[in-house]
Amino acid sequence: MDRMAELDVVLVMELASLGLAIFQMMDRMVALALELELSMFQMMDRMADGLGAGTVNVPNDGPDG
């Protein structure tokens, strides 16, 4: 294998490694976004349960304040 072919192989391997790292970071970002969304829904569900039971105070910012 000549020198130029060796450099091409190294370049392809480096690009593949970089692509894998980018994919792993994006996969982690999606997992974190889904975890955040689930936490938000759980929090909203707990708030709705509290409102239904009358245990959560909701501030009145209206004109009668």
C-alpha cells in the first residue's frame, strides 16, 4: 500500500470516528430532551392532581388581586 492510500485509510477512519462521536452526542441530547419532557409532564400531572384535591394555591394576578 503506498503512502497516499495509507493517508486515505487514516482519514476515513478519523471521519468515521468523528461521525460516531457526533451520533453519540446527538443520541444523548435526544435522551435528555425526552427525559426533560417526561419530567415536565409528571410535574404538570402532580400540579393537576393538587388542584383537583384543593391542596395547591394558585395566585390570582387579576385586577381583584
